[in-house]
Amino acid sequence: MSTHITTQPIGIFDSGLGGLTVLAALRARLPDEDFIYFADTHFLPYGNRSESFIQARSQAISDMLATHGHAKLIVVACNTATAAAAEVIRANTHLPVVALEPAVKPATLLTRSGVIGVLATTRTLASQRFQRLVATHANGTQVIPQACPGLVEAIETHGPKSAPANALLDEYVPPLVQAGADVVVLGCTHYPWAREGIAARLPAGTRIVDTGEAVARQVERRLQGESHLGGHGQLRLATSGNPREVQKTITHLWGTAPHVEFWQV
């Protein structure tokens, strides 16, 4: 590998802009690193698509990040893509790959009631990877899976505090409360945008867990282990969709947004 790999960017992708919550955690922990974030908004959402489709898209995007983006490491900032395609990506790229999955293991260590809830996409909850995760780490804890169809689109299109998003939260959060969950896992990178609304529908003291910080720690460990930490603190954004629309959404979510590139993937 070339000697300048330390200054190459960390590549991140998601079906949309939920992965920006992971990007924020990465930039907070690794402020000197360069990042390139790709949002596959032309095919948003992944949650109800076939496993083969998600695998094909994830591999194509990973290849693009490696070649056009010159990434030194790939972060799969999408629970649905991780569930369907993490093994495929790892088998077909020479780069280190860090993927995320719902934080079931840490949630089981936090619960006192013995019940945890998992908010996630239909595809994530139906995946064999999620079933293995629960089987491995539940350890007697009752895991309540709650699919949230439509929530990703509501957050991106209308905003996390919008009427459509609130209507879906009114539908999806109460079953977890009724089941007695005292820890709720945000199993999709979009959902931290709606953390305030989710918390408002949960009893006081309920713990909410997401995976952004854990992913950032793992990326740091991987790059330290290969002596590849380094950069200039720069950020590039790209999308398969409409760059102007994506920039507008990022501005709505973040308050500001740099230029967004269009990539044909």
C-alpha cells in the first residue's frame, strides 16, 4: 500500500443521511481525519429492499469509495446494509471494513427490568445477522423488536420533529413501553435524529442506546493498529441522488452543509 495512505480519507456510506450521526461521532473522536460520506439517496430506503439488491449496491459503493474516493477504510454506516452485506463487502475489498449493528449487547448490560426494545428497519430485524446477535448476547434478556417502516423517509423528507415523523413515533414507541422495556436501542442510524421525540414517549429513566461512539472507537483502533491515523480534517459529501436536495436536507438536519457532489454509482 502506498506511503501516503495515512492522509487518505475514511469512506462512509448509508442509504441516506442517517449515517451523518455516525459521521458526527467519528469527527468528534478523530477531528484530524479526512472523511468522504456517500448517501445513496437515489435508492432510499434500503429497509424494504431485497437482500441481493442491498448487497449489490453496498459492494458497488464500497468499490467507488475505494477507487474514486481513495478511501483507506470503509464504514458501513447503515444497519440494514450491515445486516445484508457486511460479509460480502469484507470478502470483496482489500480495505478494512467497520460495520455497525444494533447495540443489543450493551443494552443487555444496562437493563434492570430484563426487557430491551429495538427500533429498526424491517430488513434489519428480519436478517439472520440480527437473529444471531440476539441469540448470542440476549442471555435471558427479553428483546422486543419493533419494525419502523416509513420512519427513515419521514425523517429525511419532512424532518425528525415533523407531523409525519411524530405520527410514526406514536405508533412504534408505545409497544416497547407496554412490554416493560427500560432500555431502547436505536437500530437505524436515522433514528438518533429523532432521539428527542423517542425519549418524550418513554418513561423517565429509560436508557436510549445507539452505536455511533462505538463505531468511532473501533475505527480509531483499526487505524491505530495499522499506523494509518492522519489527515487534514476535511470532509467531502457525495450522493447518487439530487445534490441540491441532499444539501438542503443536510442543512435542515445539521444547520450547515458543504458542497455535495453527484456520483454515478
